Amino acid sequence: MRNPYVVTPFEGIVAGLPEGVEVKYHEGCAGLALHDAIPATTETGVGEPGWVCAIYSHEEQDKIIDTPVRSIRVTETNIFLADQAFDDVRTRFTAKFKGKLVPREKDQRFRFGLTVYGQAFFGNGTPEVHGEVDLKAGVAHEIEVEFRNIRGPADGDEAESLVNLGPGLRLGGAEVLPEQSVEEAAAIAKDVDLAIVVVGLNGDLETEGYDRIHLELPGRTNERVAKVAAGSAVTMPWIDQVAGLVQAWYLGNETGNAIADVLFGKVNPSGKMSMTFPKRLEDVPSYGHLSPQNGIVRYSEDFKQLVRNGIITRLIVDTPLALAMHGLSYTTFKYGEAKVSASSSSNDFSVTVTVSVTNTGSVAGSEAQLKAFKKAKNLAPGKTEEVQFTLDRYAVSYWDDIVHRWRADKGTYIFRVGRSTVEVESETTFEVEKAFEWNGL
């Protein structure tokens, strides 16, 4: 499904700046697993965006029938050929896609990337293959891709096979950046008052159908950030070299405007990390068994390694890159003394804790506590708000693998209030006077 509009980070940042500010832009390096699909840069030859898809059936001898079964305009270069679209097409078919590239403003070296029933399609099939051409300024270069659903025999096989279950193709492309592009971006950064670097992952790197096997940012991204400086987790070896970091996650259509609002102080950020970012892949609890073996996924973590602890409890050489519940703001907050106002010990267990939160800074802001999902929202400077948490039996229970029931042990429990799992501002205790077990939700 295509968005009706998208505000890119560049567009949002430029729009958020006051008049008279000069903006310099440089891509620096490519940061994609696959080349971007190119629907916006193709047209059918008669002025319409997209390209023409003509479907041809094959004769018994596998010869293509000259007249297409149908011919339609498609606006994407990332295409699934759904089964229901071919009711009147024979078992063997060919799809021909034709169009023209929108003329470039300058001569450029251009790299195409093509994958069929492949990495763009949930990790199945072919990797992306590349080819480079020189594009002339002002020329509408013609492009054509021919797709057949006949797959040649694999090594050791005698017969070909047909791809009938959701075959597809993706044509991408981009200008080839010179080797010195990172250095060019760094040179621009030295000549400006402030450098904003936007990096991250996308839908090619984070999607259904396969798992990432590393935490690295793509290509030369780390090198670019480090030289210019001189949201799923990624390693950030340059973290101590940058003045600030906004983890923006995936924000949808308004990504650019949302990032700009935070960068320029229109909105005071109040988010908290919902997970711990490790410094390296080896510090992930599931390291060593990330992928299934013979169709079996082994879960060797115990309950103490869940995110509710905030800190991975097994041996870690380095402290995490960012702890769960970490989050900075343009203001500061002070926590009062946590008080337990009610508790019980039964299958209807609940405990209520109250703590005051005061904005001690100069701008309004929000402070969130994630254990019970409470937030002191838009707190004005100098104002105090009492936040009340009601914790249910999940807060004191764990799953007992032996008896296959939830279990809460008798004892004294500590309730800590803080900005993150290591910045504790206040704490109190409560008692579970009698152990209990339970099933269900």
C-alpha cells in the first residue's frame, strides 16, 4: 500500500528552519540492502508515470505467443504477480515491463539492481544482481525487463520448474557515488555550524520472513557518521563522538516533520527506550542460537533475562549501549518519596504506589515510567504531579516450567522509581504474605 504522501527527514528539517538559513546536503554513502525501487523515475512513454506490463502465454513448445493476454500500466517497480491476476494465462507465461527513465539533469553513472522472487520477497530466491550504465543528461533512456515463471534446472537436476506461488520482481537503481563521497560529506560538515546526519535501517533490512544476523548499520554508514561527527537495535561505535542522538524509530508519513519538531525544540521529547540496546551482538541473550537448527529454535534464556529487569543478567563484557527506559529531555525532573497505599496477597493481588514528579527545568515536558505505563504529561516548569501505579499479579509472578502455572513467591518486594533501570530516585517495599499460583491471563 502506497502512502498518499511522505515527508522525508530532509524535507521536514528544511521546512522547520527559520528563513535565511543556508542548507547544504550530501548523501555521503548508500545505506540500503537493496537499491530503491524507481517508480518515480519511470514513465510509460506517453507521459504517464510507471511502466507498461504486458503478459504473454506460452505455446506447448514453450514459444511465446505474439499477442499479449493483457497489457496494463503499473506504477511500481517492486511487484508481486498475484495468482488471481492470471486466471486467463497459461501455466507458462512471460511478463514484459517497458518504460522510460525520466531524463536526468546531468550526466551520471547509474547502477541498476534486479531481484526476482528474491530477497525483496521475504528472503526467498535470488540476491540482487547489478549492472551499471552511463546516463546522458536530457535523454529518456528506455528500459525493459522480461520475466518468465520458468526456473532453470538446479545443479544435478534434469528438469526446470515453474514458479507459480507469488512470483515477483523488483527493479531498483541509484546514482553511483564516488569513492570519496564520505570524505566530501565530512568536508561539508566542517564548513557548517551544525551537522545533522540521518542514518538507520529500512523495510529491506527489517521485514518479515527472515531475521537479521548482525546489528551493523549498512555499508559505510558508521564511517560516515564518525567522519562527519569528528531504533530494532544497531551498533553505534561513534556514539561518544556525536553531540546528541534522536532514536526516531519508524514514524510513517510525518517522519520528517516529527524529527524536525524534536530537533528544533517545538516538541520536548519524552520517550523512553522500550528495550536495551547492546554494544555488540555477543551481548544479546540469544547470541549463539539466533537461527533455527534443523527447523528447531532453541530458547536458552531464563526468566531473569527478560526486559523487565532492564539489564541482561548473564556475563557481559561491556555495559549496554542504551538501557531499557533510558530517555533524555530538554528539561529535568525530580522524584518524590514512593509510598505504598494498598496491597493484598491473593489471586486478586494488587498494590498501589504513589510518587510525586516535579519539573525542575525551564520548559514544559513529560516524564514516563514504563512498568505500569504512567506519564506525568506536559508538566509546566515548577509544577508537581502525583503519579499512581496499580500493579497486578503479573508484577510479582513468573512462569514455573515444572508445574506449568504462574507463581508468586512469599516475601518482601522492592518497588523502585527512577528515570531508567540504573537511575533510581526513590524506592519502597511491600509484602506478599502468602505464595500463590494461577493460570490464564
